[in-house]
Amino acid sequence: MKNALKMAAELMALSARTAPKTAGKDYIEVKVIDDEAELVRLGEEMAAYGEKHGKRNYDRDGRGIASCGAVLLVAVKDGATAGLNCGACGYDDCTKLPKPHDGAEFAGPFCPWRFVDLGIAVGSAVKTASMLNVDNRIMYRIGVVARKMQLIEGDVVLGIPLSATGKNIFFDR
């Protein structure tokens, strides 16, 4: 199963990479983590982060990550505005959007269209996992800790853990 999950993660990364992007500009980063020791370390760091910051369920999700077969990380990195002057960010002129800066967990602000790109990339990846019958779940918490651990370069990161067991370990926890 380990090899199958690695292959599935790589196909998911391909789906995220080739997903449509606003104005054809690509600010998406992808990375597959399938090393067992690195997954355990990520899970442990998630639990520690939750305890340190008083955040619920980081420990629960960390246990799931420590026992899964692979994780796909998908991030937005250095996303420039789409130049549409649409006002979705709260400014009528894209040049008025402040430069991103680090926040508590992620960087921002960003053009909302870059987050649409992130959503499409992640959606494309989980569609591929579904087609392959691989258990998965999109997780915010993985992204927070993976970014802090510098497992991927990105301003906003989401993680998708993968598992192939008789019961999906990421639901009905």
C-alpha cells in the first residue's frame, strides 16, 4: 500500500500542478511527503503546536498524520494580484492592496483570486484521490505546522493526508 499511496500522491500533485489558474499565472507550490519518519515528526509537531497555542484537535489530527501513508502539501507562494481591479479584496484598485506580511499562522493579505487558485488546485488533487479510491481529507492544521517546519515554501498552505485502510482514519474520529 505504501507504494500505491506514494503514486497516488504524485498523481494528485500532478492534478494540482496542472489545475487552471487565474489569468494563467501560477503561484501554486506542491510537495509530497511520504517518508515515514517525516510524517511522524509532522504529526508530533502538530500535537505540540496545538498544546503550545491552546488549539483544539491538532493532537488528534497529528495522530492521523503520524499513521497515514503520505501527505500532499499545496501552497500559494508570492501570489501577485490578478490585476482585475474587481474589488474582491476590499480595494477598487489592485495596487492599493497592502503587501503581504506574516500573520500568526499564514501570510497575507492576498488577492482573493489566488485563494481561488489554491482551492481549484486542492479540489483537483482530491478529485484524483477520489478516482483512485484513496482516503483523504483537506486539512488546514497540517498547513499551519508544515509551513512553520519549512516543509514547503508558501504563504498559505493546506495539507491532504492519504490513507488506504479498511476505514477512513480522517473521518468519524
